Amino acid sequence: MSLLRLEHIGRTYDMGHVQVQALHDVSMSVERGEMVAILGPSGSGKTTMMSIIGCLDRPTQGRYELDGTDVGSLNDGALARIRSRTIGFVFQSYNLLPGTSAVDNVATPLLYQGVPRRERVKRATAELERLGLGHRLRHEPTELSGGEQQRVALARALVTQPALVLADEPTGNLAVHQGLEVLKLFQDLHDAGHTIILITHNPEVAAVAQRSVHLLDGAVVDGELAA
Amino acid sequence: MSAIELIRLALSRLRRGRVRAALTMLGVIIGVASVVGLVSVGRGTTARITDQLSSLGTNLLTISPSGGGGSTSTLTLDDATAIAAVPGVAAVAPEIQTQAVVATSTSNTTTTSVVGTSADYLTVRAYEVWQGTFLSRIAVDQGLRQVVLGATVATDLGLGAEAVGSQVTIGGLPFEVIGILQPKGGAGFANPDDEVLVPVGVVRKYFVGGTGIRTVGVSVADGYDMQAARDSIAELLRVRHGIGTTDTDDFQIFDQTQLLAAASTISGTLTLLLGGIASIALIVGGIGIMNIMLVSVRERTREIGIRKALGARGRDILSQFLIEALTLSLIGGLIGVLLGLVVSAVIGRIAGWGFIFDPNTIAVATMFSLAVGIVFGVWPARQAARLDPVIALRYE
């Protein structure tokens, strides 16, 4: 069974007098253990895709099933629960909590799962050490390089052992060699069996994935062909 | 999320913005400190007023003729004698008063009240003798020209302890000084130490004619009901004055406890008023908290978006911001209580009623500051909780 399945998904924003169709009749599915890139230029609806797949937003048309659950029928609390248990986010701008140490940043998703503090710190520390940041545990985001911040963000996405890692332009803010390092990490994760969706405008980044889904003007152009 | 996690989160947040947190708390600190301080000033004033009124004697009934006093008074010395026989009456002191010049042998003079009374005056009016003795029953019965000086009069005349046994003149007549009273201190309306006391017959004979007397002070024995004693005296006087059951009394009986009750009602209202005014400051402090929390929600929009993406539910965000506001208001409240206690101790010391510690005020002020935190924290917290994660994440 697929981990996630989008059937005829549409997302319309009601801007008062204008209706903006950000996504139009998008269908795709991702199997467990797959690494898929969603590729498209800016304005193609990538961010909206990420929001819907990441359960930050609900589609206005179609059906979205994640890990066997029909997401469209869930309330805000249940969506938060899915984000907490099933999804790990990696953002373009890292989006680490400011003024908060690396270990506390990584421990935050566990906080919302109700894990006790001692265990949170233990697991967060282990995750950071695994990504080679054992010497940066107490550093705050401003004291870390871009590459280190993105690794902290990755550790934060992985600490809950999510079924799906969802990365939005993970190399967008990084220098080339740091970007390559991060992509290497994603490949390692894929090899370790994680399901990963990379959202990017960069075909070179998308090339790391097994297959790419091309978005243009809110619709899938040749999605399943690349498989 | 547990309360401890939330408090830990709030404290770490406040540590990061110490100056802002301190300034925000300042409003609550000032508000709570003024509530605690002003209420204790109110209570101090109340305590002082009731103390002074009690010093006049709490078991005191004052009987006076209604409709004018002096020589036309319907109240007589015989009435006073009769009242002494009423059950429960411990002491009776009739008073006739006039003004006269008192002079010493060294020609120091002062003008003061000359009160003609009985030996019971000391008990009824709750005075104490500092030097010498008070008027004896014999002296009063025989109308001896003896005088007891109030503390202020003794000071005005330059007389000390050695003056007992010396002579002064009152309105030109020589009197023997047999005692000087302890000062009682002013009760606000009159100085009770500015008077001299002589046997009632002497005033009647030399200064004020007629048969009327100005007032009769009655001290009710301990354990007797004031109201019962009062009724008995009223009944006695009505019979003696030949007043029918439907006629109006020609006298009135004034109860010291009534005055006490009235005074404490007034000062209680005053205390409430002061507390009320001070709580305006507290509300302003609360608005300060709301203002800062709203700014904070706006500044931290992105953080809220991140937290939601990481699995925070609306109510996690709501409680996080609410606990932050509560922490601000509660810490501010506790500091305010301490400050208020210091202020009231200082004022109490200066004003002379000492340090009045009232756990109720502190409990109320603390509860009030918590309530301020909730009332003014809920709205910003709801704003935060309702943020759409997609929009919040994109917020720059």
C-alpha cells in the first residue's frame, strides 16, 4: 500500500473577489521507502503541495490519504497529531527556533508528543551526534553555520522517526558544497529506508531522487512518466 | 503539555527578554504595590480611629438633654444620682462645663474648660492619673476647691510633678492642685487633655447657675448588655421627667459603640475606595501585559508556524502564550506584594500605627494579578493559537 495518495487534488484560495487556483487536479502517490522530488519553477504550486502533503493545509477538492487516513475529513487537532507523529519537516530557511539551543530545537517535536524531558534530551542528543553535531549541542542557531543549521533541522525532522520526511528546498540557502553535503545526507536517509519527498526548483537537486513529479501552473505535467 | 513544561518554556522565554519582561511587569508591580500599600494605610487609619474612640471608653453611654443644654437643661444632678442606682451602671459622671482663666502663683495663665464632675469621671472617660490623686467622693460631696489638671493645661502652665499640692486660681478663686492626668492624645475633634476637673458642686456654686447639667457620662459594668442598660436609663428618665409613652424624650442617650461602628464603616469605605483607585493602576498594568503579548505574538508569528509544523496543537500554543502572560503577571504581583509591604511598613512607621500585615490583602492582590494575567493574556494567546500555520511559516 502507498504511504500517501493524492487523487484529483485541487486547492483554491478565496481572495474575496478573485479565486486563485493554486493546484488543479493533481494526482500522485508515493510508496514507502521511496525518494521523490516535486520539481517546478516558482509559482508552480510547490509550496501549496508541500502544505497539503504536510497536513498544514487541506485541499479544497479531491482526496488525500496519508498512511491510510483520509486527511480531508480531519479537524485541526487531528492534523496537528499527524504532523507530530507522521511527518518530519525540513524547511528552506531552516526555521530553527531562535534563541534556543540545537538540542532544544531538536527536542521540540518530542515535547509536543508528550515525551518526558530527560528522554527528549537523550534522543535529541543522539540524533545530533548521528549527524555529526555532537560538539554543537548547546549552540544557538545564530552560532551555527548554514550547513550546520540545516543539519540541526534535519535532526529535528528525524527525531520522531517519522514515516515521511518532507523537505522544502533543503539546499536553497546553502553554498554549493554545503548543499551537496545535505543532499548526501538525504541519500543516506533514503538508503536507510526513509520515505522522502524533496520539493525543489532545481533539477540537479531533483536528480538525487528516484523520480520527479513536475509541477507547472498548479498541475502535474509528466509526473508518473519519470518513474 | 504539562504545566511544568509550559512554565519552563515561559521562564526561558522571559530570561531571553529580561528588560522587556521587567518593564512589562513594572505596571503590575506598581499596581499591586499600590493596592497593598493603600489598603494597609486605610487599615492603619481605621485601627487608629477605633483605638482612639475605644480610649474614650467602649462601655460609655452619654446622656444629654435634647434641645439645648446649660442652665435651661432638663437634665439635673438628681437625675445623675438616680441613674447610679440602675442595675448594670458601674459609674456615673455628671458634667457641667464652662471656660475660665487658670493662673499659677507665678502668673502663668491659660484659658481652658473647667469641668465640674464626680469622682467617677476618671472611670467613665477612661483617664489615668499621672501624678497625685483624682477628686475623691468626699471632696465632691463637700465641694472642696480642689482641681485636677489635664496634661495640656499642666504643660501650658509650666507645671510638673512638683505642682501637686500647690495652688492655682480658676476665674480668680484659689484651688488646690491634687493631681495631674496622663495625656490621652487627640481624637480628632477636641483635645481631651485641655481641661481641668473640679467637684461638680463648685462649678454650680461659683461659675454656672441653675440646676441643669450638660451631660451625664455613664459607664456600664462589664458583662452587662449596653442596650439593656440604655433602655433602663431611658425608662427611668422618662418616669422622672413625667414623659408619657407617646411623647418625645427630652433627653438623648448616645452610645459609644454606635460611634465606633459608624467610624469603622466610614474608614472601611475609605479603605475600599483607596483599594479601588489603586486597582486602576493594576488594570493599566494588565493592559501593558496585553500590549506586549500582542507585539510578541506578531514578532513570533514564524515561531508559532514552526511549532505548529512540528506538531503543536492550537491549545499548546494557547497555553504557551497564556502561561507567559500569567508568569509575567504573577511574578510582577509577588514583587508588587513585597514592595507594597515595604511601603506600608515605612508609612506605618512614620504615621505611628506600626506594620499592619494582612494576609487577606496579599491573597486578594495575588489573585487579582493572576486574574489580570488571564483576562489580558487570553486574547493575545487566542490570536497566536488561531494563526494559520501556512501563513505563519511564510511570515517575514
